[in-house]
Amino acid sequence: MPTVVLMDSSLSMTRPVSVEGSEEFQRKNLAVHGLTMLFEHMATNYRLEFTSLVAFSSLWELMVPFTRDYNTLQEALNNLEDYDKTCLEAALQGVSNVVQQEWGTSCPCQ
């Protein structure tokens, strides 16, 4: 089943998260680390699955179309830029467009 990963690239993701006893991280850093681990898990266990990366803020952008190359997904994730505000509705419309263009309306997608 194809998977779409939706990454918030708004300015709110640059806010710091303090962790006791260590340096400060941004929310974006923690999200990138979590998605890196997800991509590694998928590359190991679900090599034949197609995955796409969509970044969003007030608008959405297709960073990586559906692919099985998890290195490409990781590179795009590391090159993600910060944009303005969060608008989840626009992001979900973007995901709908991406899935319908690639797979049509009858294919279930995560």
C-alpha cells in the first residue's frame, strides 16, 4: 500500500524543545530524526512499498514523488526549508491530489 509522509515545514517547527541534561533541539530536528528512523525501518522491512514526501505550511509542496528509493526521501527531508504558517487543510488537499494523480481513486493509501 503506498504511503504519503506529510512533514510540517512551518515556522512553528523551529521552536526549541528543551530536554533535560542535553542540548536544545528544534521540533523540526526531532521530526526529521523520527522520519529517518521510519524510512530506515521501511527500507529494511517494506522495500517494495512506494513512499512519497509532501511538505506543507500554508501551501503544500511535493518534495519526492512516489518512490522505493529511501535515500532520496532522506535527502529531501534533510534539505527541507522553513516556510510561514501551518494550514493542515491545504496539506490534506495536496495529499489527495498527489494520490489521485499517481494511483487514482480506487487505491487505498496510508
